[in-house]
Amino acid sequence: MPKSIMIQGTGSGVGKSLIAAGLCRILTADLGLAVAPFKAQNMALNSFVTADGGEIGCAQATQAEAAGCSPSVYMNPILLKASGESGSQIIVLGKVYKTMQAAEFYEHKELFWKTVTHAWDELSAAYEFIVIEGAGSPAEINLMDREIVNMAVARHTGSPVLLVGDIDRGGVFASLYGTTALLNYDDSRLIKAFIINKFRGDINILLPGNKLIEDRTGIPVIGVLPYVTDMGLPEEDGLVLDTKGKGRAASSSFGSIKITVLRLKYISNFTDFQPFQYEPDVELIISQRPEDIINTDLIIIPGSKNTIADLLILRDSGLDEIIKQAVKGGTPVIGLCGGYQMLGRTIEDPLRIESTEAKVVGLCLLDTTTVFNKIKTTRQVIAATAGQIPHIRNTHSALTGYEIHMGQTEGSDTPAFVVHGNKCPDGAVKGGVWGTYIHGIFDNDAFRRDLVNGLRERKGLPPIENAPVSYAAEKDAAIDRLAQLLRTNLNMDFIYSLAGL
């Protein structure tokens, strides 16, 4: 069995995913170990497709990148994607199992646990060290006998646990103490250290509290991580979405381009537009305010885990008419995956896969029709531009990305891309509106820069012709900064000793 360490938290959003990613980088870069991440069960709408077409949480893909290894379905064997009132779509080893309510999911615990242990065995055979991430809190007392992601994994793997608390939320000492107090004796003994995350202010004021919590629990605080406003890495879930402008345009001398992403209720794969945050002339807005939609240079309708529900919400709120008004005024619109489906004339769900609606009218900005079926497409793709995409000045080939979608879309509009050896059309273009199923399309640096330059020309600004920003290099540098933050603020010698290194 490989050596391992586990990061658990006092709750969701305390920073487990990023700490795990930073440790993956440190153990790989500093100690030269073959490291893999592992999260037995993840609930997230932000997902990634592996080379063999399996779907896993985006956080585990980022952690794999930090460790310098290829993402695998064994790194996140169970993925839950909330789908609204119908429950959650259960992804098992990268493929759709079925949609379940919570009670039904827990009835299948033994099946899912076998999947988890099988995935662990596969990783154990291939790697020297595994960094494990828990989910939510291990102290959910109503789930302790049914969970398969926190203490159950720690016990099975024999992993020491680092418990992370978020001081920015308040009550961090109560959270740390309460978590250990609610666990049974054997499980509480697996917690070997506390980490306090997101601290602001004078560390000397905090130190007496650290000493008291150590005295009360016998568990040391091995580090206090500072609050960092923007680490520059993909976040685990939509809790981080807000309406504030992001990007580097505020300090830019180039003149700025404003891009507004619709904040959908069931938004998924919001990492699709993160690369724009690195552009020197882009202000990125995530919003549903009419004034942001009207007063923008580009509207992006992102992916959705419940396309029909989000479309109906747009209609009920009147935002559909605001979008159409913006298009009439010449504002370009891009739809990604579910957003692409919404742009069409109709979405049909004859098998009621996503909703109780058999057929709904779309935004009618593209001449396309989408029909949902039981088959879920998950694949990595290489694509090329198929013709004239609005504000894209050049022809682009070898664009990389991935597809994750239910249903198929057909129509009479010009395709936006061709994939798989120029044999399969993707997306559609009509006027200033276009859509695609390709997630990660804006990760392609030259394509992204070409689009922004086209928007600049539309606005009467000169293009920026120097070499485009490398999103991959920016992400890698962000992982290095994260790793250095951990090295500086955590007792790494304690962690190495705890992990048997």
C-alpha cells in the first residue's frame, strides 16, 4: 500500500481542494515522488473528461496536473451532479450510472463502496504516494454509518488526517473542536493536526487560541494559511461565483473589453471562461443583472446541468428578452454546451431525462433543435474552425477541448467547428450568435486572443498583436504559488514525518 495523507474539512468550501493540490505539487517537485490525488466521492457541477472519455471532478483534474500525472477515473470514482428536483446524476468510474435521490443513493452504499476500494487499489498499484481529499465534514452525525468519502476512507487506507477550518467564516475553533468531539474515539484519533485557513490580520492575536485548542484536543495546529483573494486556480463549485468584475483590465492601458457570463442557477463547467481572467484587457462579469447583459461587449451563456430549468428561469425572469434585445443591438452571444442548446428553436425531452417538460421553446437565436436521449457524450476532442465565426479573424486548427452533454443538436446553420479529423460538425453560427459543445475552447490561447481582438476591433480599439497569454503556464505558475504558500505557512517537516517520508 502506498503512503498517503488525507485532507478533511470542518465543512464545504474551507479550502480542502486547493490544499490537496498544493501538497501534490510539493510532494512531486520537492521529494520526486509519483503522486496521485484521490477523492472517493465528489459532488460538483464542474467536471473534466479524461483521455479515455471518463468524467471526473475538475478539482481532481487540477490536482493531477499539480502532481504531473494524467487524470484518471480512479482519482474520483464517484461523482454526483445535482440535477434539481430529479436528484443527482451518479457518475461511476467516469460513466453515468443513473439519477437518484439521496435516500436511494445511500441504499446503494455497498455497491459504491466496492467501487471506491477498487479505485484505491488501482491507484495504489501505480503511485508511490496518494493525497486524499474528503468531502464536506466528517462530523455529519446522520451520515456517519453511510458515508464513503471521509473517515470510512481514512480507516480503509490507514491515512493520517489533516483537518482544515475556515477562520474567515467565524467560529473556527468551535468548528475544529466540535468536529473532533462528534467523531467516535477511534475516528477522532485519526485526526493528527489542524490547519487554519483564510486568516486575515495579526497572527499574534490568533496564537493563544491555537494553544488553547491544542490543550483541549491534544491535536496541534500545524499552520495558519493567509486569506488569498484570487489564487488563480479553478474552484471546486459555484460558491465562488459573484457579480464582480474579474481580470486584469482595471490596470490595463489597452482599453477594456467587458464579457458578461450569465449566472445560471444550475451553471456547470464555469472553468470554461476562467482563461479570460488572465487577459490584460478583459473585465469578466458573472451576472444576471439586465444592465450587465445590455452594457457588455460579449454575452456568454454557459453550460448547465439542467438546461430546460435554466431556460425556463430565463424566460420567467424576462432575461430572455433582454438577451434578444442585446443581440438586436449588435452584441455577440456565445452559448457553451447547455447554453448552446438554449440558443436554438426547441429543446425536446421525450424520455423526461431532465425535466417534466416534453418540449420547450428556446431563445430562437439559432436554427437548431436539441433532443435529449439516454446517451451521454463524454470525450476529448481536437477541432478546427469550420468557417467564419463572429469576431474570429483567423482560421484555427488543432483546438483542444472536451464534450460533456446529454442529447444531440441538429440544424441548418453553418457549423462553428469540425472535430475528429474534419468529419464531424460541431456547433452553429448565425449572424453574431454562435454555440458549441466544446468545453475548454477558450483554453486555446491563440483562439481566445483572436476573439478578444475581434471584439476590440468592433469597439474601435486596436488589436493586441503580441504573443498571447499562455493559460497553461499561468495555471502552472498559480500551482507553484499555492505550493509555496503551503511551504511557508505549514509545518512541512511535521507533515513529512506524519506521512512516513
